[in-house]
Amino acid sequence: MTQQHDGVRGVLFDVDGTLVDTNYLHTLAWWQAFRRFGHDVPMAAIHRTIGMGGSTLIEHLIGADRNKDQDEELEDTHGALFSAQWPAIRSFDGTRDLLKHCAEVGLAVVLATSANNEELAVLKKVIDADDAITGATTATDTGVSKPSPDILEAALKVAELEAGAAVFIGDAVWDVLAANNLGMPTIAVTTGGTSEAELRDAGAAYVFDNVRELLNAILAGEISELSKGTGR
């Protein structure tokens, strides 16, 4: 039976590094793409930017004074290199169960990702929970990526929600900062490679090792925003 909740009526989910194990695949693809264009960017620096959209990531890593004419080719090269890894992509343990549980208790479930539409289609197939997903938004829908809150604002519109009626689940500092801009609480997981301390310092309300642990906490009533169920 669906329970009622006075506040939260929807959950927005980041995808890469949160629901699927792709952050290090993205890191390698960006590293190779940068090298092809003569930029020797350390993998550690690249990893810390995963979660940003492509244009924001490029500017963050190689500066505003770069040759911007290369940006589109850089993004396309990253996309081609990343696509070669699509057959290896796996969702994290508990991903499908978490999305289905949220839907079953009456929450709107919206994917809010910096992936493009083609990548999102692949990721949704890996997640295998379309019946639980209300909708999805990508950087393509807004043209502006995290840490700007535009993707989250678009996701809220999909579910016809205000920021105060939703929570965001992500894995990166950029996810937390984007949600902070809207006054939306973030529940974070460390599966993307960002530490609990960094996520908490950014403002995450809760941090878990993975989505299975997060789901168990929800079922145990340990997360006040989600423990009472919802009603749409």
C-alpha cells in the first residue's frame, strides 16, 4: 500500500557513477581524447570533473584561453571512445531495486544526467527499470550542465515538482552543488570515486557506500526525507 508523505514526492537520480559503474570509463575516454589533441591532462584531475557536462569539463581542465574551436571535436572524440566501452557497462547492485521501490511507494523517478540522449538510451537499457522511471533529462535538454542546476530544473518540470518536494541522489561534488543551488537535499553515494568527506563538505545530507546500502537505509526508515513513503 502506498503511504502518504507531506513533503517529498519525487526523487531525481544522477546516472553515471550513481546507478551505473562508468566514471572511470569516462575518465579514460577523456584522457585519451585530450592526448589526441595535444593536452596532457592527468587522469586524477579528469576524474574529479566527471559529473560535469563536456563543455564545462573541458574549460575546467584546460582553461578559458584554449582553442575553443576544438571543443566539439574533443567531445565527439570522448563520445566515440566511451561508446567502445558500452558493452562492458554494468549497473551497480541494487540500482533496479532502488528505482522500483521508489516508484512502488508513489515517488516520481526522474533521471537527471549530463549524458547525451544516445548515451542515456544505453544507460537505461543497462539499468533495466523503465517501468519505474517517470522521465529523464540530459544536458541536451538545457545546453547547460552541472554544477549549474539547469538539468535538475528540467527534471523537476518533467515530474511537475517544486524543488522542495524532491531529493537528488548523486555521486559527485557537482551533483551536490547543483542541488544546493535549488535548495534541494542531496543523498550521495561514493561509488563514483568521491570520498564521503568531500561529499559531506559540499553539503550532502546523507552519504552511503552504494545504492544497495542506501535502499536498505530507506527500508529501515533511516532517511527522514524518504522513510514515510509518498503520495503523488
